Amino acid sequence: MQALWMVLASFFFAAMAVGIKFASHSFSTPELVFYRGLVSVFFMGVVVRARGASLRTPVPWMHLQRSSVGVVSLGAWFYAIAHLPLATAMTLNYMSGVWIAAFIVGGALLYGEARGQGPLSFTVLLGFVGVVLALHPTLDHDQLFAGLVGLLSGMCAAMAYMQVTALGRIGEPEERTVFYFSVGTTVVGAVGMVLSPHTPWAQIQTSDALWVIPIGVLASLGQWSMTRAYRKGATLVVASMQYSGIVFAAIFSLTLFGDTISPMGWTGIAIIVASGVLATVLRARLVPNTPAEEH
């Protein structure tokens, strides 16, 4: 049941999204990327030291690839959250599960190893239907560019998850993978701050600044849990489980913002939960040849 780590990761990411929504009132996207990465570097550095692990890696190029794609996805998601309705931004980012299914099934068909992939891919698509019903995203005509950026965040997230799977298969520890991703995030965020206007400290609201550290810590915990899920769980099952983030987002909306959920929204949430359960059952029965096998 290693894929259940993705449920925990989804909780942390949903909580982080709340922080980003608040902090974006005072910080630009590059600033949020930088501070998120900087906090995570320190946090994961402490974790690595506490666990007695080493930062020396035999595959620096793989970490560079994972960090590069992951940072693009992260920056695109932050931009989408700041410029689109939260429901729309999250829907576009959660298309990563659909992209993963497409990558896996496409590769399996190419190599003639598609047996058993169809049912699990269906659970991913079913979960995304639940996402759309739960969030019923909207996009105005003047938000097309932000929508494309949000779509890019989902596709790059899928590529990053596949690279996390590859790192896990060769035995890279989760904390090392998250640490190097955090380093990449910090570097790219810093470059972005240099190349774009940044918010003067005098204009930053204290209530927004207080979210910086929680965002970094929640992001670290989310990445750590997600990395473990993709390292030890079956990829398509994990992709289906990630939609649980919408359930947590709905809970936050109800409890923190006093939002209401329509009957269609509750139907979508029920479908998301059902898709995760179905994916787990199918995995147990079919045991398909997915890129990440249970250890």
C-alpha cells in the first residue's frame, strides 16, 4: 500500500496551495519559488543530516533533469494559482495524472507490453472526471495565457513524477531527491527574481510573509511523501491517488473560507475517492507491469 503515501502528499500540497494563495498577494511567482525552495533546502538538509544520509549522488545528471522539469512545473503552477481561479489552476495541474497514463500506455503500446494497463489508466481518467466535476473550472477569454501555463504545469509535473520513479528504481533515497529539487527551485527562483520586478519589503504584508516558512515546510513534506509513493508504489495507482488533493482542498474551502460545495461537487469528490479505491483493487488483482513496482 505504498501508494497511500500519495494521499499524505496530496494533503500537504493542498495545504501549501492555501498558503500560496494568501502569500501571492504580496509576492511574485519567482519570489514564491525562491522562498519555497530556500526553506526546503534548510529543512531537507536537517532531515538528511538527522537520518545519517549522504548528499553525494552517483547520478547528478538525473537529479538535474528532475529538478529542471520540476521547477518549470512548480513555477507554472504558482503562476496559474496567482492568475486563475484556484479551482481552475488545480484542475490544470491535476491533469498530470492523465499525462502519466498517456506516457505509460503509449510506451507500453510502443513496446508491446500494454496488457493490464487499460483498467488502471481508466481509473486515472475516472479520477480526473471527478476533479472536473468537483472543481467545475472556468476560464475567461483574458485568461488564456494563464490557462496554457497551468496546462504546462500539469504536463511537466507528469514528466517530473516519471523521473522520480526512475530515481527510485536505481535506489536514490527520497530525502536526497527532494533536497536536490529544492536546490534547483532556489536557484531558478533567484534567477527569476533578478530578471523580474520584485516586491519592496515595505509593501509586503506581514500576514502574507508569515506563510513563507509554512509553504516551504509543507512543500518539503509533500515532495518527500510523493517521492516515496512514486519510488515504492505502482505508478498508475499513485497517479490515481493524487486526486485526493481535491478532497483536502474541498475540506479547506469549507473550514477556512466558508465556501459551499454543490451537489455536483460532492459527486465529483465521491468519484475521486471511488477511483482511488478501484485503482488499488485493480492493482492487487491485475498486477500490471508498471514502471514502479511495489517493494
